[in-house]
Amino acid sequence: ILLSFLFVFQFRWGLQGALLATVGSAVFGAAIRSYLFRNQLPASGRSGRSEITALYSYGLPLLPRELAEWGRIPAQRLIVASVMS
């Protein structure tokens, strides 16, 4: 929310700012998940990259869905607004 307010309203980047805020929030969320996953692994036998990648890939397929939802909702609003009186 903070990124979208900053990019869209403060910098007046419009749609490009909204897209950049969406991607930025997804990257920030991925970094937070990666940090949390690393802290959940046992400290004595920290796993290699393969286990971290397996944990991280669990949430990665949700990113295209989030972007699609972000575009679908405004499109539906336009359709409903043009159909309804």
C-alpha cells in the first residue's frame, strides 16, 4: 500500500507506478518469506540451496495469479459500469 501510494500519487506515475508497486511488493514479500524460511531451518544442519528453493517455490506460482487478479478486478468494474445504468 505504501509503495502504491508513493509511486501513483506522490510521483504521479499512474499505471506504470501501480505495476511497479505490485512487482515491488511481490519482491518484498518474497524476501520476507525467504528470510522466514531460513530461520525455520535447523541452525546446526542448515540445508543447502535445494531445500530452500523447494520451500521458496511453494509461494512462487501464486505471483502470476496475484498479477492476474490485479488486472481482472478493474476490468470487471469497467464491464459492469458500462452494462449497468
